[in-house]
Amino acid sequence: MRVGVTAWKFGTRGIAANLAEQGEIAEQIGFDSFWLPENHFNGTSSVPAPLMLLATIAARTATIGLGTSSYLLPIRNPIQAAEEVAVLDQLSGGRVILGIGRGYRDELFEVFSVPPKEKRKRFKANLEAMIHAWQGEPIIDGDEPVVLAPLPVQKPYPRIWVAAFGPLAIEQAGTLGLPYIASPMESISTLEANYAAHRQHVANSGDIIIDTVPVMRTIFISNNTSVLNSVRNAVDADDIDECAIIGDEAFAADKIAEYEARLGLNYLIARGRIPGIKSDVQIASHEALAKILQL
């Protein structure tokens, strides 16, 4: 079992320094990776340029993986995106985990002049162009071929996972032969069906082996009943135990074992950012998780 963690605090004036500090703490605790989302036009919650922020974190850490939970391909020029990912992989020494997505907000596509109906087509075409470029294949053929420089440290290219929601997106991830990251708000029962469908699409695509099964869950661990009740009240979910792991160490250990048994989980991404929970309390929860899983 490998374990990553998302950033648990946003919205400060010194956002880069604050996130870099969180990355340092995550590395010290023993987490395998540190993850940032991408979102636009959400006020203090906006993270429009996750690669730039991960570069800051890379400069303050040494070993922890640097992940994007949904780097939006349809709104980008694929060669420019390939260059920026390659630069981050170079300056971090090969630590990038590129979680990629399509986006879903119509206003996002309107701002970036992308017809919403083309997002899946553009996603696939852009990903293919990026993979070719990362492998040193000519971007433009001719007497003097144009190739990407620098190339990523990781070969043949950085680790790629697909953020998917809905049957078509899950099918596309499986057909591409890439690990699938589900929405952290879907129930474990829904995930069970989705991961089974993903495995079937992978199997239908030929001789492909995917050895990473990542699952992102809101996780909070404490032996303080009052704190646990506050967290439960803060998490917006109809059936909280179906989409989050909130309880004491014994409860958390049992739930994680359930995810392993039902989903084949082998890469857990612990999601923080719980409203009203102070950083030191969230860090204590992460330390408890590390203790349970012997990181």
C-alpha cells in the first residue's frame, strides 16, 4: 500500500509558500505523494496553474511524488503542456504523477474557446500528441525535425492517471490502459461497479497490465469523539461512511481493509481540506494514518 495526500489548506496570500510547507510536512510524515487539483474561477479556492505550484513544492522537498488530481487537457495546447510537464519532471528528478481530466463546467470551456461537445475528442488527441512528444518523436517532420526539449526524466513518459466520472470517461481510461481516479464523493458501492467496469475495459483493450489502483477518500482519524462529530457535520455527504473514512484508528484500519478487499486498492490518496478543521488537527490525523499503515 502506497499513500499520498492532498493539500489540506488553500486560500492564503502566500499560497505557494503555504503549499510548499504542506509538501514538506507530508514528506516528513512519510507520504508517497502530494496532490493538487486544478480549478478555475473559484475565488480563494482556485488553483489554475498546479504545475507552477508543484514546482515550488519540488524545490522544498526531495523524494515525495508530485501529483495533479485533474490536469485539464482539453483547454491546453498539447505541446506547451508536454513541455511544462517535462520541465517539472526534470527539476523534480522524475517525481511527477500526472492525473489528467476533461473538465465539466460549461463556462470553463466558453472562456477557453473550447466547444463542450469536443472535450472528449480533444482530451484523447492532446494526450496522444503529448505522449509522442515525450518519447522524442518529431513534432514536425522535415529536413530538420522538431522535437521536444527537455524530455521527461521518467521513461517512456511520466506516470499518467485519468480522473474519470461517468461510464464514458471510465471506458476511455480503460481503453487507454491507464489507472483511473474516481471522484472522492462517490460511494464505495458505486466505486465497486466502476472499478470492475474499468478492469473489463482494460481487458478488452488487449495485453495491458495496470498495477496501480488508486482511490481518493476524505480521511480523518481521531480518538476525540467531539472532534469526529465536528468533522462529520462539516463533510457534505448523504451517507458519510460510504464516501469518507472518519473515525478512530481501529475504524480507519478496518475501512481501509474493506477498500482493499472490495476495490483492489493499493494506492490511497488521503483528502483533507475539511471546513473548520485547523492545520495542526489535520496533520495529527495524517500522522495517525501513517501510523496505521506503517509509512
